[in-house]
Amino acid sequence: MQRRKILVVLKGYPRLSETFIAQELLGLEKAGFDLTLISMRRPTDKKRHPVHDEIKARVIYLPEYLHEEPLRVLKGFLASFSKPGIKALWKRFLKDLWRDVSRNRFRRLGQAFVLGREWPENGAWLHAHFIHTPASVTEYASILTGVPWTCSAHAKDIWTSPDWDLHEKLGSARWTVTCTRSGYDHMRTLTPRKNAVHLSYHGLDLARFGHFDGGRSGRDGRDPANPVLLLSVGRAVEKKGYETLLKALALLPSHLNWRFEHIGGGDKLPRLQALARELGVADRVIWKGALAQDEVLEHYRRADIFALACRIASDGDRDGLPNVLVEASSQRLPCVSTSVSGIPELLVDGVNGMVVPPEDPAAFAAALAALIGDPARRMQLGDAAERRVREHFDHEASIEQLGQLFEEEWRTAS
């Protein structure tokens, strides 16, 4: 069967915080799919993961802000009048604008015009990563050109989008995949179409996160010269719950000796650093900033406990199933996290990790304290965590499922 060129629309590329997307792109390329990447933003991260250098797809950058490239946007606008779906697009856009009067809405229309004019050769399918703004550009481009589209929905994009917007997109896309049961169940309530949504855990490239057969430390928090090493990887944003985690660290019994390392960037880093000082734990906390994947892997292998206190943000944003929990688990590193979204789909409390309610520093501190003082328990949970990942979260399964969905569409159309 002849495979069609897929235009994959992304909010930004490459991004250090979206390794799961990069793994999927590389997996699709290895499976024989021809991709062109359409990025709505240029990269801002100073580093790249090795996986980004392995992806061969061409990248096209749309104008992030329309006023920055007015001639390009004007040419796209004028060219749109020769496209088959221009009347349908304006009808849809005005319907959306009536419910969402914003500059962002006009920006997505302008980006769709540019994409319609600068269409990559042989582009025969559109696929959006995230069902909020990337899907808006993708859907508008689909209406304009008549090229069908599909979508991968994840977390923030689902929970911060209004239901009317999700309903429209789920009715327009050929299908949508999502990576948590909670996201799947929510979207299923918003569409009458039986096969509009599919559950597909994006999983982990286990070849890149191979089995760690090195020894784990026997540190138990009693030796001030050899403290237990706590690790967290994540952006300093509200939904990651780092305020809760820092408060939990401040509640740990004074006789326990520990050190905490944080990997990741984010706008809230200065506020978190100030909070650590206020709580009196700053001298035990190391802020490492954003690191490449191979450096993160090394940190997983030398840490004793992984901690991520996910929560639901004030705007409804939340994690789906944070990939860092899957990564840490694959390295036999026991995780302490919260019962938000898809996390309990990976971690079963007391079986292969510790799961506590969100925004509860005392409960989080109790779980950390129990593991800090019990290296044997850490080893037991870590071994069980790795088994679960390798049995149920291999990204090859999700690549195969996604490939089958594409090929079934093309088989039907041929």
C-alpha cells in the first residue's frame, strides 16, 4: 500500500519537554511513514535531545505572530481564495469567532492561510499534536484544502479547551488518539461518534531507556555525609506542584538526611527558589535547569527516589501521564506522585510506587519519609515499576496502533 505524506502540525519543534512526541515522530519514520513537520513556533530551548537529531523530516516554521511576517501572511490570504474550501472555512471561522473573540483565533486562521499556500509537495494528510491551538490550525487548513486530518490529544490541550471547541474538532477529525483513560473518557462524552476517540499510551522508547542493572544505594537518611538523593524532572509550572513538593520537603523529620535535585526550566523557577529559602530547605536543594535526555538518564540512575507532586492548576490544566514517571520507573527508580489524571494508570500505590492525594504536603512528606528510611522497600517498588513499564508502556505498541489507524484510513480511501 502506498503511504501518504503526513504533515504533522506542532506547537513548537524541537522542545525538550516533549520527548514523547519526538519518540513518536522517529518511530513513525522508522515504520516507513513520510513526514513533514509544521511548527507554529521556532525553538526556544538551548539544548536538543539526541532523538531530535535522528528525525529526518523537513521542518517548516509558520509565522508565530502574523505581524512579524505580513507579506507572507498576505500572500497566504490572497492565495486562499483559489482553494476549494474557502467559503466553508470563513463560515467555520466566523462561527468560532463568535464564541471566542481573540487575537489567537485570527492568528490560527492566518497560519492556516500560510500553510495552504506553502503546502509541502505531496502532502496528503494532516495530523495535529495537541487538540487546542495546533488542531485549530490543522482543522482550518483541512477545511481550506479538503485534505483530511487527525489528532493526538494529551493533557493541557484537553482540559483547558472549552467543550464546544472539543466537540467541533472531534466531529471534524477522522479520529483522535489520547494517552490517558481520563482524557479518553472525557472526550467520549463530547461526541456521538463511536470511533472518534482511541486510547493509546504513547509509552517509552525502551531501546533508549535500557535496563539499569547497576546497584541502588543503601542510603537510609541516617548519615549526614551520605544523604538520600531525591530527584524531580519537570518544568516549573503550576500543574507540576513544586510548591507542594517543597512544603513536603520542609515537613520531613529533622533526623532524616536528604538532598533534592530539580531538572527543568520554567517561568516559576525564581519563585520556587525563593519559596525554598522561606521554608528553610534551600541549602539541600540544587536547581540544575534544563538538561538533555542522556544527562537526565544518568540522574535517574544515581537517584534514590523520584518525586512529582502533580496537581490541577487554577485554569484546569493538568498532566496526563507525565513521561518522566515512565522514564524513572524504567530505571528501577521508585516514584512518589499524586492521583491526578493518568498517573494511577502507571503507578499502583504500594505496589510499584507511592500515590498520594494532590496538594497534600503532609501526605507527600509521609510517603517520602517512609521510602527515605527503607532502602529495601525502595528496591522492591523500583523493580516492580520497571516490570510494569516494560510490559505495558513500550512505545512500539503505540506506534503500531497509530500506524494501523493511518493505514486503515488509506485502505478505505483507495
